[in-house]
Amino acid sequence: MSSSVLTPAAAGRLSPRRKSLVLAICCVSIVVVVMDISIVNVALPSMGRDLHATESGRQWAVDAYTLVLAAFLVLAGATADRVGRRRVFQAGLAAFGLGSVLCGLAPDIGWLIAARALQAVGGTMLNPVAMAIVANTFTGAAERARAIGVFASMSGLALALGPILGGGLVDAFGWRSVFWINVPIVAVAIVCAALFVPESRAERARRFDPVGQLLMVLVLGSVVYAIIESGALGWTSPVILGLLAVAACGVAGLLCYEPRRADPLLELRLFRSVPFSSAIVMALFGLCGFGAFLFVTTQYLQDVRGLSPVAAGLCLLPVGLPVLVVAPLTGRVVGTRGPLIPLVVAGTALALGGGLSLVLGPETPLPAVLAVHLLFGVFLGAVNPPITNAALAGMPRSMAGLAGSLASTGRQTGTTLGVAISGTLIGPQIALGGTAFTGAAHRVWWMLAALGAGIVVLAAISAGPWARATAARAGALVDHRP
């Protein structure tokens, strides 16, 4: 175990085997965190029946997790830079494991939602912190690029394969097993992190921004709560209108307060870069679409078509397999030709997937369903590397971590909104099943088609010379911030 703080020189002296072990430990952490976003979807029908959960309860079982991830990613990264990345990484593993235990023991949906939030608190300490550990362990430009490529590919693969693994576990051992399986994995990861992951800190850690953090939580929490509960309360109810007013005030507070901070939680000057702003919106659009797809599809396969959890999971195999092929190819294309082509491919695949899903019904032949799922796999494999590349385009090294964290926040926020919006759109038709469900799902599929088209448009806008010039100006501006 290394007790000293890792410096670039010390990192260069680590053996290739030690570096590979560090990368493997970090990849395991990202797999369990990201997989728990999607693995729960396939367990929702069984979970809902067992816990007598309402539709909004099902939505919160997913969104309590992704909402906390979105709200606290930047804070967790800054904390790790200050107090030590390995220390925060191990604390995150412990919190995630404890949350998994409590999820497995949950007696009702309220306890499950609270335990999911605790899981996510641990998850926020793993996602950005693991990336920082990898970046500080692999110091050479070429080896760092390869390591980050492997690490990033694990995220997309875990998101796609979560329902497949979840289906097998639910069918064999019940829905609680999707949480219990995390416990031994996390325990081994804690021990391995203590033995093999060296400690590291930032040379200059960003200062905490508690006001900005509170405002961000208010905005995200109010919007998501309003969307999820609007079906039951109505958009004109005092509660929903009050939540939207809180969100609007939170946005106004961020716009007024953050520019005055030396180290703001949200560096608003970054948004003067058209590629960066487009990347955040594309991350939100893309993962909103994929989150909605998973939420609706897992219930369509089980509640409408009557498939078992394991069969439903296997039906999502065409989503996971393309990621193995498309993600590495996308990384090479981004490195040689830039992000435009992969983003156009991703947006087109999402739009086509949403459009073709309109023809799916209770009796649609299964091969046709699987062919549509293949498009969503192509989308997921193609979307992440170019978004990260676009977010970092023109940014100085000092802002790379923050820019990457904000891109991850956009992804998690998109997933949260996708579940919230799709649950609201299909509403009570879930219980009716059959053609009532598929008819209501048309609204979700139209939304996905529009989101895919939006990604294509934003990709074209952000790829031109004018957009690249705005990135260079924004990068120079934040690099010399007083």
C-alpha cells in the first residue's frame, strides 16, 4: 500500500502491472455504479408488484439514484482533489455497498427510494474520482488516452448490459438480488483499493461552493419532482407551480451568484463555448432518450408481451452487443476526424429507433423488436466519446476536469429526466397493458425521434469554424480568470 501522495514522477515509476490493477479497480467501480442505473429497470415490474408501488414510486426508484448522481458529481470531484482521491474513492465504495444492503432489505418503496439515494451518494464519489485516479496513474499521453478509452467504454457497456444481468438475477433469485450482488464486488474493491491504488491530490484544489451546490440541488430536484408528480397532481396544482417557481428562482440564483465566485461550482464562462454548450445539451438529449427507452421498453417486454425478466433482459442484448464494436471504432474516428460523424450517426440512430418503435405493438414479431433495439445499441456506442471530446475542445488543462464533470452531470440529468418524462407520458396506461400501453408509448417514441434530430442539428452547429473559435475564446477566458 502506498501511503504517500502520488506525484507525476512517482506515477511514472509504477510498474505496468500495478497500473493495470489500478485501471481494473476503477473500471469495476464504474461498472457497478453505471449498471445500477439500468439494472433496476428490468426489476421494476417485479419490484412494483412486491412493494405495491405506484407508477411514481417506480419512477423514483430509478430517479432517486440518477438525480443524486447528477446533483453531486462536481462536489465529489472537488472533495477528492482536496482530501485525497483514494480516501474518497474508498468512502464511496463503502457508502455504495451500504446503500445496496439497505435496498436489498427495503420493506416498502419509500425505504427503497431512500436507500437508492444513499447508493447514489456513494456513486458520486466513484465516477469522477475514478477518472481522476486513472488520469493521474497513467502519465504518458498515449497510455493515458488508451486507459481513459478503456475506462469510458466500461460506462456505456455497463449501461447496456445492466438489464441483461438484471433479468437473469430477477428470474433466478428475485428482484432484491440486483442489489445484493453489489456487496461482495464492493468489498473486494475496497480491499484492492487499499492495497494497490496510490493516494493523489490536486496541486490546487477548487474551493467548495455550498451556495452553488444548494441551488443546483433545488433546481434539479424541483424540476424532476414536478414532472413525476404532475400526473397525479396536475400541472396547475399549487404544489407543481410552487416547485417550478423554486426551480426558476434557483436558476436565477445560479446566474447571479456563480460569476462572482473565484471557484464556482458551475463555471458559466465555459458555456460561451458553442462546442461545450452543445455537448452538454447533446448529453442531456441523448441520455434522456436512452433513459426513457429503457424505462418504457423493460415494462413493454414484461407487462405487455408477458416475457419473464430473463427473457426481457435477453431481448436487450442487441443494445449491449453493438457497444462492444461501435464504441472502440467511435473512439478512433473521434481521434482522427473529430466528433461530427459519430454524433450524426448517434443522433440518426436514436431518431430512427424512436420512429420505428411507433410500429411496435403487443403482437409485433420479436425479430422486428430486436432489430429496433439494435439501433439503440448503435446510438449508445457512438454517443459518449464524441460528447466528451466536444466538451473538452479548446478547454485549458486546468478546466478539463470540471468540463468533463459537467458533461457527466448532463448525462445523469438526461437519464433522470428521461425516466420522469416517460413515466408521466405513459402514466396509468402501464396498468392497462396491451394496446393502451403501446398507444401511450407513442408519445415517448416521438420524443426520442425529436431528441435524435436535435443531436444531429447541434452536432452540425458545433463543428464549424465559428463554433471552434468560440471554444478557443472561452478557453482563454477561463484560463485567465481573476
